[in-house]
Amino acid sequence: MTLINSDIKSASSFLTSGELVAIPTETVYGMGANAFDAEAVKSIFAVKNRPFYDPLIIHTNSVKRLEEWGMHIPEQLEKLAQAFWPGPLTLLIEKSAMISDVVTAGLPRVAVRVPNHPLTLQLLAHCAFPVAAPSANPFGYVSPTRAEHVKKHFDGKISMILDGGPCVVGIESTIVGVEQGKVTVYRLGGISIEAIEAVVGEVLVRTSSSKPDAPGMLLKHYSPAKRVIAVDSQGEFEAKLNTQSACILFNLEAKGVPEKNLIRLSQSDNHSEAAQAFYSALRHWDDDASIHQIIVQRMPDFGLGRAINDRLKRAIV
Ligand code: TXA
Ligand code: MG
């Protein structure tokens, strides 16, 4: 049986004894295990059906604790940590010997993040270890932004889901590291490129790759069960529309679409609102046999719109 509640004491005792607990963060729910316990970490891969070459992010509640465990933020990334932690930013830093190769898939760097969720920050403060946590979805499927999304796939398979309500950012963290002296973004996410560049100046963006070593960015990922079609204009939208279509729109008009087949990502052209609603919308028609395809409007390609478009592209490949 999988417990679902918001009791951080139970969550920390399960984690301490090597069991899996799904944790809420501001981005998406994570599938958590004690990062110092290689066997516990292996069970994350097993339950998600995740290949061992795809490394995990470790979570803790402060930079100070990372330092106690022998992990240091390089100077070029310090300002980002100061500006955005706790928050939807993941930094790739040199790994310490305390972190097993299972976590990093044998890579020289480890991905670290201080998430901004009140319950999870308390939980992390309680734990004598960092918590390794990839998104709590079966590998390749859409990430979960609510406790019930996690329950749908993992009920009975993990010890507990810590219920922290719906995720407020709704899209995964932005992954940043340093490569050949340059601050490099490996995955678009909850902190926009514009916000990062406002802190550290121009960055390299290296997000598009089918190479498994390329952080976080397998081409096919984030896919719902139904066929997904992306459209840019009113004309293109209307040309694809049929009675078996569900629609996820930002600001296009939805003439003739029944209410039950339409989700609006934002009522006010707001990219943050759109990101928050996006994954939940992609999952919405999974069990609806009357829907054969989901037509999704591409976002204006800036701010969080760019990260949403990135996920949309990978949902279609
Ligand atoms: O917002 C998030 O980042 C969520 C929440 C739970 O924190 N986590 C998340 O984890 O999205 P996941 O595993 O779904 O995506 C993490 C990505 C991986 O696909 C991996 O390729 C990249 O981060 N990554 C992790 N460790 C790495 C490393 N040592 N070197 C390069 N890339 C790494
Ligand atoms: Mg994931």
C-alpha cells in the first residue's frame, strides 16, 4: 500500500530506511530516495523503468549542506545559486566521493538543486542525506504535477507520496553548468534564459540532442498516450481539427470546440500560468476513448514559452 499524506516524519523515516517516497517540488513531483544509498537509488530506476545511463538530480535544503558533503558551487555559478535557490534551477557541479556512480551514471559531474517547496524543504532539513529524485513518471511519459498523477502509475509500488498540492511552476528545472569556461544551459525549464542572462550575461544553450550523455534531453520524452500535433496559427489549427480532437490552446480562438475537449493554458497571455497547466493538460484525455489526438498551440518562443515549446517538440518526436 502507498501512503498518501503530508507527514514529513513518515517520509523521512521511509527514505532513511532505503525506501522510495514521491516528493512535491515547485516544478514537478520527484521519485525520491536516499542519494547515499546506492541500492535505494537503483530502485528508482527499476520502478520508473529508467535506463541507468540517465543520471539523477540530488536535492537538499541549502548550499551549506552541499559543502559539508564535499560539493562546491564553482565561482561562475555562485550568482545563479544566490539568485534562484531555493527554486527551479539545477546546477551541474563536480561530484564528491559520497555520491555513487549510480546517481551520476558514471559522469564526472552531479546535478544538484535546492527546490522551493515548503514541505519538501522541511523534509530535506530532516534528512541526513541528499534526496535523489528524477521526475515521478514512468520513463518517457509526461511529468507529474499533482499527487494523483504519481498515484496513477505508482500506487502500491512505492512506500509513500508526500502530498504537497499542485506544483506551482509546473515544468522541470533549468539545468546549467560550465563548459569550456562558458555558462551553459543543458535543459530549458522553470527559470527562463532571459532571467539567467540577467544574472550572468550571455550563456550557451545546448539542449537539443539525442545523445544519452547530453543532460536531460533525450529527443523523445514527455509524451502522453495520445498523438500530439503542434500548431502555430488559427488556420493551421482549424485545418487539423476534427470531432476526435482535444485542444490545448494559449490564445487562439476555439470556435466549434466542445468545452470538454478544450483546455486554455492561460486566460491572460501569461507564460507562467501556461507552464503550470501544461503537463496536467497533456495527461487530461489519457483515459478518454473519444479523443484520438491532442492539438497543442505552440507558445510565443520566449520566457517560459520557450521551455514549453521544447517539451512539446519532444512529446511529438
Ligand atoms: O525540476 C526538476 O528538475 C525535477 C524535480 C523533481 O527536481 N527533476 C527532474 O529530474 O526533472 P529528471 O531526472 O526527470 O531530469 C533530470 C535530468 C536527467 O534527464 C539527466 O540527463 C540530467 O538531468 N542530469 C542529471 N544528472 C546529470 C549529470 N551528472 N550530468 C549531466 N546531466 C545530468
Ligand atoms: Mg524526467
